[in-house]
Amino acid sequence: IDAIDAIGEKTNGNLSELEVNLLRGTLSELRMIFVKAPEQQAAIEAEMKRQEELQKTFTDPATAPSEIVHTDATSEEE
């Protein structure tokens, strides 16, 4: 991002209006992606963890987390 910004500064006055707008737009998009990157990385890591837990259900069912489908044990006995 800094390198592209430096190119913009060094070419100041030598670019057409279209090129200046393209450069500014590109820099703006790159900065927004940079700001959002940690949030997106956290979401990716959370999804990977969820998938690993789900995989344990099939590879090691004895120790894998499970959902309780029925909580009322007395109604089953009746």
C-alpha cells in the first residue's frame, strides 16, 4: 500500500485525471481490505475450528463433542 502511495506521489502532475482516480480508488480499496483483514482471519479460524470439531465426531466419536437430543430421561423409561 505504501509503495503504491509513493508511486502516486512521485507521478503527481504526470497522470491523467482517469489515472489519478484509478490510483486513488485502488489505494482506498487496499486500505479497506487491510483494515478488515483481522476480522476476516478470525472468522476463517473460527470456521476451521468448527470443522475440526465436526471431524472429531466421525474420527473419534468417544471423545468428540455431541449434542443432547433428548434431555428428559424419565420419559424414555416410562
